Amino acid sequence: MNLIIDRFEGEYAVVELPDKTLANIPKKALPEEAAEGDIITITVNKRETEKQKEKIRKMADDLWE
């Protein structure tokens, strides 16, 4: 999903979503070099998600052993 940084307001970036609505994202969640007019991309990292799920499964298994 691509978002366009419309402007910065305080601690938030106001971004335009694909449906043309606006949303706030904390500035600290963006790369330091992000600027007004930049396009940022949000994706789901399936590989890292699976690694995290496996880590949590192992922790739960260890807890109950």
C-alpha cells in the first residue's frame, strides 16, 4: 500500500491513503529522511511474521514444560 505524506503536524505525519482519505502516522514510525510529498510503502513481511510466531510458540512450549 502506498501512502503520500501530505504534511507534518506536531508528532504526526498526515498521509493520504489510496482512497484519498487522510490518516495520522506517528513521525517516529517513519524513516528520518521522510519529507512532505514522499511516497511511503506499507507491506506485510510474511517471513518475519512466521519467525515471530515460531519464537512465541517456542516460548509458550518452554513455559509449559
